[in-house]
Amino acid sequence: DFLHSFRVITFWGQHTLSWAWPDQTLVGQEQTNRQAQLPTPRAPGHRVALVSECLGQPGRPYCKRLVLTGARAKDTGYYRCYYKDVKAIIVGTTAVSVYVFVRGDYSPENDLGTILITRFTTHVIVPCLVTVPDLNVTLHAVCTLHRLHSQAVPPIEIVDSVPMIISLLCVATLGGKEYQSTNYLIHMTGSQIYDVKLFPEGSVELMVGEALTLNCTALVEFDAGVDIQWSYPRKQDTKPHREALSHATEAVRILTIHSVNVTDTGPYSCNVTSTDTTQTQHTQVIVYEKPFISLNYRNGPVMEVTAGQKSFKLQVNVSAFPTPETQWMKRMRMHLNHALEIKDVCQEDSGLYTVVLRNRAAALERRLNITLVVNVPPQIHEKEVADPSSPYPSDSSQTLTCTAYGFPAPEVSWQWRAWGPCVLNSTQSRLRSDKIADCHNWQDIHLENAMNEIGSIDTTVEVVDGRQKVVSRLHIGNASVSVMYKCSAENKVGKDERLIYFYVTTIPEGFSVDVQPSDNPLEQEKVSLCCSADNYTYEQLQWYRLDPQALQDEQGKHQELDCRSVHLYAYTLDGQLSFQDLSNSWVLDFTIPSVQLQDEGHYVCEAQSRRSGEKQCLFRYISVKAPEAPRYKLSLTNQTVNVTESLRMECNAEGRPLPRLSWFKDNQPLHQMSGIQLQDSNRTLSIQRVTEEDAGIYTCTACNQRGCVHSSAAVQVIGSSDKANVEIVILIGTGVIAVFFWALLILIFCNVNPADIKTGYLSIIMDPGEVPLDEQCEYLPYDSSQWEISRDKFRLGKVLGHGAFGKVIEASIYSISKSNSLDTVAVKMLKDGATASEHKALMSELKILIHIGNHLNVVNLLGACTKPNGPLMVIVEYCKYGNLSNFLRAKREFFLPYRDRSPKTQSQVRRMIEAGRIDQRALGPRLFNFSFFCSSHDRSFSHLLSPVEDLWKTPLTIEDLICYSFQVARGMEFLASRKCIHRDLAARNILLSESNIVKICDFGLARDIYKDPDYVRKGNARLPLKWMAPESIFDKVYTSQSDVWSFGVLLWEIFSLGASPYPGVQIDEDFCKRLKDGVRMRAPETASPEIYGIMLACWHGEPKERPTFPALVQILGDLLQDNSLPVSSLYYNCVPFAGCVFVGPSKLCHPTVKTFDEFPLGKYPQKTSQDNQTDSGMVLASEEFERIEHKHRGSCFYQE
């Protein structure tokens, strides 16, 4: 091509085409096809690139033509046609290039220098562009201008082995003239990408409106040219940042979105490109609209693990944002993290775990309960402590015991096999207790196939300190044959066995010595010393006689000899050894034909144990006695007795050997018969109801081999038989008269109407069978020296509440034992303007409290101020947690409906039961002893009741509810034993003090009963009908059994967590009628069938059929110790049922229960007052109450 001419280049393709040329200063002009065909006048030297459409070809519909006019030498280079809409430009595929030479003068001085960036490789390409083809071009370094070794590949030069050169230039000669190109600066760069990291790592979770910042950091080769690009849903431009390191470059590109929304959710990618290397890192961004917590089981609500496992994790599935606070709880112990890891799993790790996820800022909380069951392989306790091969006496009854611990409770089975050696398989464990008997031919034990007589096999299962204990006893009625027994304990996670060598021997303990005729033979008697030893256990029998001098040391004192050193101080005796096949034993006999006094001394039989090889000895001392003739210690004496009296005579004779005694009357032998008794080897003669015929001479004769002696006495009988008959008649007549009068008194008392006894003013009175206590108050003593407290010791505080005629004030009192300490008490006082009768009533209550005495579960009297220089004050215990009704309602949110089986809880339960058994009546009055306060803990119980945490901070459990019920029953048992009736037993009259102790109160603390909706009002009187027994409503009869009815309602209050009884039921005449007809309340949701059965038993229509308070104490005590509840039952739920309650050996059963049509408790908010306690003293009959009473008495009681 020639300078200033035009050149036409045409390309066809399958997509839209576009052109690119080397000189960017060259102006391009787009033309249509028509414009390209028309002549266009242009100024000379005008330089322009005309691009126009042209006609396509088959298969290549798109065409692009380039017309270059006014071309100059600088336009020399590659002209490229490429697909416009394809991003990747690949020569030969998506683009085509053509090199155009434009002839003309080359003017390199007008060009700017060019920088060539290259990698650390073996060559670099220098673009020596020329306008004339086949021109010889050389490459020179600017500094040295020496010619470099190069390879010409027109129109470029390839330079090999490039040194560290500052700059290069191209040199060419045309027409004898040398031309030089612009300078090419060589810049050496790296290209390796070492690492690419995203920060933060992992997926990113954000809330709408939060800022997103992602950091992409690439560690690349030093001075490498890299390109970092972000790819994400809503892409924005970001600028890279580079930081030079010692041997590498850290390129950073930070992506920031200041306020994200849901559309920003998606994948985010960081692409790092360096020359021909590309690395990509991905992350996920999730944007949430609002906080949330999702908590689910991973392996179900119950997880099992085997004890001894090194590590175990409790895991749950958690999906939440933002990350919530995580807590694991077991018995209120906190653990952190989503997964709770338990090291060295043991049985104490079992129980209910609660995981709590909490987002305090968003007020979100989720809880999940997981029950962890730790399975424990069986272990037989006796393997560690019992000898497996002890001998058992023949013809004896024996009991073999296997005590197995494990969970689930292992099944214990018994087997037997014939006697024979058994090899212990010890390959599995180094412990002796783990060795398993490797024997065969075992048979299951049945009563008919056992060699020995089997009485029974008893197996019991119990829980001891939270561990499953199975005790199996094999009762052998008659041990006659030596056999082998094996007990096996097995559950689903393991098995343990115990081998018992039941060796039967006729020799006691397997080794015995027998001396005949006795250890105290007479001189010249034949003495036989027989030493017997069981062949299975012993061998090598030998008789010794100890040297008497060897038994004394140098000072003449007796010294004890060890069996191992007996042979050093004795000489051997030659006995006759024989083997008894029947008894499988050795017998060594040593005989002294005629024993003499010098034969007296110590004799020892020695045997060697087959198992241990140790020597064992049995010592016998032979004491030789000289014969002695009989003699009397005390001779018989003459006696005179009356007719019908008894006669007793003793014959005290001694001798060696002991003489034989005989009795004679009037020289005729006496024998035992009716009325005559010979006792103590004929030593004593007794005659019952002496008659005249018993008079005479009685003789006792004592004889042995040395002779006989006699002793006689005369017996004289006075009186006659007729007088005796008269005495009998008088005794019989007196008995008949006494029985008649007792029967008459019983009839009189049975026909007395209890309703005729006046109902008293106070809430606690004596039984109606006796004179009411309030009528005896003026006769009850008040010892001011014991109970009077000076008023100047008080510092009155806030008013706790108001009662019917008084008020209760919190007060501080100076302790006598510690002069500088203050104790908190409750002081009951009369209101201003109280009448004389109200003053008398409060004084009566004071005397009643003194008379009742102290008890752990009753609010106890501490003192009083009765002197006339101030108001009457009664000082009682202060209980910081108020009444039980308010406490239970406040703790509903923190109630855990499962059983706490921790060792700590079980220990507290045992201490509580033990404390309840203390007889408080022995405590007596306490003069200024304020250590009995609830807030201070009584020293009498300090060893039984340990202080617990603040009850407001601890959860409420089923054990607490049963414990409260048990304590109230204990307190009412005490009141009943004191012949006292409460008449208003309800949760509002139960106070709660420290250490979870509840106390029954009988006075008004803190709630005005006039404002109490639980009472039916008429005039100025309110009646607690919901708590009253039918006989109290209709007959005004108050007994301990009516208190039992109220106790049943109290149980309902406790297990409904403070709800008001009979929810949704109108308390009116219809209510009283339905109550009498047997309609009862449904069971609370948290009450077990056992608890509801107790309620129904307390609500029996017949008072005599209700359980007594001692029986209730026994029932609740059993429940509290888990003796009656199923071990597998962790949660309680109940519906009305026909159940039975066991009271000792008997049981109380209930038919199907009719219940009130109750409304759900949640729909009726309970009306609660401030922390008040009620005054139960005002229980007065009202006109409305009397109308209900008379109406139902007429319509119900008299209709058959």
C-alpha cells in the first residue's frame, strides 16, 4: 500500500462485527451501505477510517468493511475485526487480524516511549514495527548499544535470555539511512498467585439495613500484575489496594455495601487474575428480615449413652440469627455452647437437660428438653467382698445373695451344676472381680431339679442414691450336697456373673475340736480330744500340748501365742488320723484313758489351709477336777401357806459331778402333774393354789457317785376351801358389774349429738368430744416468767397485714444470746379501739399456743407482752416467703414438671423426713431463745436441714410440692395429737420459711378475709365453703376428719400451683348440694394418680372412711422417698380415675368420680393480693349459711 492512498478490508461473520486498529488517534466514522456507495469529497491529506455495512454471504450474514484513507506510516500495524457482542476475543475464533504496512517516512521521534511488561521467563517480545516488509531490523540496548541476539519474526523481534536491561530500541536501514524506533522499557514482573483469602471466612449473615464488608486478599508474586474482581448480585465498582511485602505482594479488594436488603442474598465470588493464572474464592451472604431462633432435636428427645464412655456430646440443631446466647441447664447448673460435652460418662450424668437459646435484644427465647439415659453395665457387688468358696454346714438353711447394680435394672438368673473344678477366664480383665467362670453343663434352677432343697428365689428392685439396685436371694432350705451355683446379671449393655462354690460340710466352719465328756473332766475319766477338718479346705492335722512354762514370760505374765509359733512352745501328741468318706473330712483323735490332775493344760489342734497354705489353730483348755460328794448350799425351811395361795421350794445342792435331785412328800416320790411343777432340773418345786391335802413333809434328795444327801421341811396349810369359793364368786360378780357400767357409758356417749357442742371463736379448738378449749382458756395457765418479753426489746416495722380483729407487724428484737444482733419476728396486736372480748380472744389464742407447744411445721410462739403498760402483743415466728398460695402462683413460670433425682435433692428429702420424725413436744417453751426463728434455723434441726438457696431463685419441682404436702400433714398430725382442730386449713394459712420449711398458722397474717373472694359473705362473717367438709357445712361439726377434707382441698391448691379451688363454679346452694351428692374436683394437671387418689380419699363423704393424718404422713413420706412412684415416670399428668391408695396393710379405693364442669384455669385470672396471709380465726355462722343448712337438711338428709 502507498502513503495517502486508501485501502479496503472486508470481513464476513455469523454475528455483529466491529473493527479495531493500532493507532487510537485515528478517527473512525460509521457509514451506511448507501453512504459508502456515494462519492464523498474529502480534503487532501484527510486521514480517516470509514466503517460500513456490506452484503453478507450464505452462512455468514454479517459483513463489515473498513476503508482507510489518508493513511500514514504510523498506521502500520494489526487491524482486527471481531464479534461485537462476545466478550472473549480469541484470534481465529471470535476475531481475525491482518497486518497492514503503510509505506512512508518513519518518524520515530514523534512516538512516545513504550513500557513492556514481562514475566521472569527466557524471552521477551519487542514490537519493532516497520512500514516496509522484509526490512532488516536489529535490536540494541540503549545503554551499551550492543547488538542483542534476536530472532526476526516480522514485524516483531524475539529477544532470548533477556538480562536486566533498562531499555531497548529497534534499528533498521532503508535507502542507506538508519532509522531508530522509540525506546522500549523492560519491566520484569511475576505472575504466581500464592493464596487468596476472604474475610470473614465462611458464610455471612446479616440483618436488613446492616453494612456488608467483604475483604478479598490475594498474596501474589512480587511486582506481579493482578486483577481482582468481585462478582455478586448487585455489583458495584471497588478499587483494589496493594501492599508490598518482603517477598510478595498483598493485593486487597474490599467490597462494602452500606445498607443491605434481602435482594443482596446470594453467592459472592472474588476472582484474582494474573497473566494466565486465575483463582476464585466464594462465600455466601444471607440477609434476614428479622431475628429468629429455630431449635430442633438432632437425635430425638431421649438420648442414650453407656457409662464409661470417654466423651459424649449432647447436640441439637440450631438455626438462628443473630447468634443467640446458649445455656445448657441440669438442676440449674449452667453450661455454655450448642453442644454439651460430657467427659468420662457416669450414671450421675443422667437426667433432664434443658438447652436455652436467648436473644435478649429481640426478646426471643427457645427451650428444648433432652433426657439423657446413662446405661450402666451390671456389676455384682458380692464378687468384691464375698469369698466364693466358703463351707456351709450340712442340714442348714442358707441364703445366697447377688446384689447387682446397673441401668436398666439388670435381670438376675440362677444356675447350678454338679461339683467340680472350674477355670476362671481372666483374658478380658486384670481384675479378679471381672473373671468369668468358664464352666459348662449349667442348668437353670427349678424347685424340682435342684440337688439341694430350694425354698424360693426372691428378687427386689430398689433405687439407692440414684442407682438401680437389684437384689436376688436364693433360699436353700436344706444344704445337703456340694454343688456350684452361678448368678448372672444382664441388661442391654452388659453382663456380669458370680460363681459360688457351695461346699457342704458336717464340720462347723470346716475346722472344729470336740472334747468328750467335757472340757472339765473329773479325775480318772476317759477324755477324748477329736479334731475334725474339712478335706476341701484343710490338710496336715496335728495335736500339740503347750508347755505351761512357755505361756509365761520372764516376769511371769501370761503371753499370747501365734499359731505359727505354737510348735516352738509345745510338744506333739500322737493321735490317730482317719478319713471320713461320708463327710469328706479328716479326723485326728487323741485319747487320755484316765485323766489325772497333771494332764490339765492347753491343747492345740493345728491344720493347714489348702488355699493359702497358712496354719490355723484351735485351742482347748482341759481343766481336771477331783470328784466331790453332794452338799446343800441352803437347807429347806418349814413354810405356812393359806389355802389358794402358791407354794415354792428350792433345793440348792452342789457337788462334782452335779448331783441328781429328787423330791418326796411324806416319803412318796413327787412327779410333775397338774398343779405341781418341777423346774430347773428339779431344783424348784412349785404348787399352784394350795389345798389342805398339800400339807406334809417335803424332802429333797441329791445324789452323785460320791453319795447322797437329804433335806426336809414341813408345810402347814391354813384356811378352808369354802372361803376360797366365796372369793371366786366375789371376783366374778365385780367383773360383771364393771362390764355393765362400761357398756352403759359407751351408749351414753354414742348418743350425744356433736352438733350440740358449741362452735368456738378461734380457728383451733379441742375435739368436740371434749369441752371446747376456748371455754377453758381462763383455766389455762400463763407463766410470765417463761414467756413475757419486755417491750423495749422490740423495734416495730411495717404492717404485714390485717386480720378480723387485729393486725400483724414485722418487728426486730434484740437477741439474748447475742446482744448486738437483731432477729426478725412477727407481732400480732389488736387494732385501735379493740373491745374487751377481742382482748380476751387474743389472750385465749396466746394460751392455746402455749398449750399446743412447738413443732417444726407449726408457726410457733416465741413470747408475749401482756403487762398493762402497753398493748397486748403475741410474738411468733416470721416466715420470709409469705403464704404458700401466693408463693406457688408467683413460681408458676419457673415450675419444672419433672422429678429431680439428684443426690443433693434425695439427701434433702431424707433429712426432711428425718426432721419430721422428731418429737417437738419434748422441746418445751423457749424463753428468749430466738434461734428458733425461720430466718435463723433452729439448732435442734440444724444437723438435719441444711440451708438452701433463695427460694425465689430456684425452680419449683414435683418434689417440692410433695414435700410441702408432707410437711403440712406432719404439722396437722401434731395438732391432732394435741386434740386440736384447725377448721380453716388452706394454702393461704400455710407459711413458707427458709430451707423450704412450711408452717401452719392459725392466726391472721396479712390478708383481710373480708376482701377474700374465697369466703362466702353474710353480714360481717365469711365462711370458707370451698374448704369445708359437708358435715361442717350442714351440721356445724368440726373434727380432725373435717380437717382431713380441708387437707385434700389444700393438696389440690398445691398441685394446681395456687389456683382457687372449684374454678368457674358458682358457690351457692347448688354447689353445696352437688358436693353432698359426691361431685368432686378434677385432678390438677401436675397431680399424679397417686396424689389424686389421696385427694379423693380425703374427700370421702363418710368422715370415718377418710385417712387419718398419721396415715397421710406415711403415704406422702413413701411418695417423697419414691417408694411408691414408678421409677420410669419423670412427668406427671392425670385424669379422674377409679384408683386405690394403700395405707399400711389396707387400701382405700374410690369408684368412678363425678366432677364439676370446670372451666380451664387459664381463662379465669386468679385474683391475687399483695403478699398477704389470712386470718383464719373468724368462722361464724351466717343467715345465708343457716338457710343453706336447713334447706339441704330437709331436702337431702331426711329423704331416704
